[in-house]
Amino acid sequence: MWQAEAVVDLGAVAGNVAHLRGLTRAEVMAVVKADGYGHGAVPVARAALRGGATWLGVATLDEAYELRGAGIDAPMLAWLVTPGTPLAGAVRRDIDLSAATVGQLDEVADAGRREGRAARVHLKIDTGLGRGGATPQHWPDLVTAAAKAQADGAVEVVGTWSHLACADEPGHPSVDRQLAAFSDALAVAERAGLRPAYRHLANSAGLLSRPDTHFDLVRAGISTYGLSPIAGWPAAAALVPAMTLRARILVTKRVPAGQGVSYGLTYTTPRETTLAVVPLGYADGIPRAASNAGPVLVGGARHTIAGRVCMDQFVVDAGDDPVADGDVAVLFGPGTDGEPTADDWAAVLSTISYEVVSRIGPRARRVYVGAPDTDPAA
Ligand SMILES: *Cc1c(COP(=O)(O)O)cnc(C)c1O
């Protein structure tokens, strides 16, 4: 008997990637960091590849090793590696690494020499995000060092890349500035003798809204999972949210008006009503900030969390709707059966859907549907 589960529709993932592929001539990298934005990295990666992705992107090496360990051999880039991390295992497993400083490049080249093969590297330029990446001042030194390491056979420069700051705000002037800085950086690299096969800049927002940011490869994260980084954007309308989070109601009870609910008694029933206790809490990624705010489908209608979200449970005031012990409460899903969406939760919490889905913890077991291996009849 299940208690709480995140049902992940892998058919939706594959379909989303197929839709994204139709929007661009570039190759699609499905970004499956943070355990596939909470959906499960390995099953999502397989579904995304089935949908036409040709690359996988992750943050950490452990994430890359998990995918390789599962037998996934697609081209893969890991971009968040702390200096001093042993890299030979990454080179051996054909995991592409990012370098934004000469020091990082040296570490990658050393690993290549140690393994007796060219380590695959993507050079990162900061075009304006102000996070990772070489500044334009340091970029010439980086590409010069990379060209030399490539001539020595220690590295293969597979890509040059950068990341957008505001592509989720269509018309934001920073996108044009970042594009211009990226073009300048590519020209500098070319003068150093580097013409990498993969120039990549776009995230989901760039993919959906700015074809001029696509270059050779787009890095699609949130859109792979069927969520749009830009509210109401037409090209995102065909995306199908892949995760449905639901739980079985522990207990329901009829209470009179004036009943205080949950820690601090911050909610008091305004009239006689039915309370339903749901076994998910902030330890499962339901933010405490959703207290008296989070929307939940219970008893056939949307209701609001009553009182504080606890570590393992919260309470819904279901009014007079028919709801019984063991009934299913749906926190969010694609929105097609009256349930809230991750975007609805994000709006209530003043955050983004990325945070809503990626924080769902392991006590909500992951259940996969919509893939050939999960559904033999499909
Ligand atoms: C997470 C991430 C992405 C994916 O961004 P989305 O907005 O989810 O598409 C792309 N590139 C980098 C470097 C990232 O860290």
C-alpha cells in the first residue's frame, strides 16, 4: 500500500524532448542534474534519449557516474567540479568536463595525459551571468592554453559555452549583450586555432524564445520535464508536466467551527467542516511557507492547506466535500484533472517550478509510467 508518491510520466518526458527538437536545428542536451530535477535521473535520461536528445547534462561528477553506471553511454557534460577533484575516472568514462580557468584546464589535461587519451573539454566564457566562466579578460589565456593542450594530445576541445541570465524575461536587453559577448569569445577562440564542434548558450528559455541563441546545442532542463520557464509562452504550450505528486489521506474527521489546526493553531475552522490529514511535510519538500497557502486536490475539488505544514504531514480543510480515509490527495500534476500544477505552487510560494519539483524528497516513492519498460502494453 503506497502512502506518498511522485508519479513520473516518461512518455511525457520523451514527448517534451521531441517537441523541443522540433523547435531547433541544434542538438538537444537533456539536463538531468539534481536527480533529474527530482524526477529520477536515470529513467528521465533514457526517456529523453528516446525522445531525441543526443546529449545529457549534469552538474556533478557523481551525477555523471550514476548515469554511466546505469549503462547510459550518450555524450555527457558535467560542469560543476571543484578544483582538486580526481578527473581520471571522468576521462575514462568519456564524461566531458568544463574548464573556465587555466588551472581547471591543466587539471583536465593532466587527467588526459594520465589516461593516455585526449580529455574532452568545453571551455566556458562568462558572457554576463557573473557566475562561472572565464571573464573576457582571462578568455584569451584560456583558449591559448587549450589550443596548446589540444596540440599536445592532452585534451580535445569539444565545446565553447556560456549560460544566459535573463532569457526567461523575453525582450530583456541582457540577452543581446550576452550573444554579442559570446560571438566575440568565439572569434578569439578561432584566432587561437579552436573551432569546437559544439557552441552552446541556450537553456530552456533561450530554446523556447530566442532561436539566435541555439548554435549547435541547446541545454534543456525544465522544459524536458514539461514546465515552462516563461509563463504562458506559446512554444511551451505543448509541453506536458511529467510529475504528479500525490498522497493517501491518513485520516479524515468532521470537526465543529472553532477547531484550531496544526502547530501554533494558526488556522481555525470557520464552520463545521471535514479535515483531511496528508502524509507529506517539509522533510519531503513541501515548504513550510505553504502553510495556510498550498493548493491540494481533495474530494474532487481544490482546497488549501489548513495551518502549518509539519515535518511529515499537513492538514487540508475539505469543507463539505466527500473525502474519506485512504482517498488520494493530489498536490500537483499536469493540471488536466483539476489538480494544481507545480506552477500554481510556485506562484503561491513566490518561487519557480524548478524549486517545487527538485525538492521533492525520497519518501515520496518514484513511480514510472509511460515508457516501454514500465508499461509492457504500451
Ligand atoms: C540547469 C542548467 C541548465 C538548464 O536550465 P533550464 O532553465 O532548466 O533549461 C542549462 N545550463 C546550465 C549550465 C545549467 O546549470
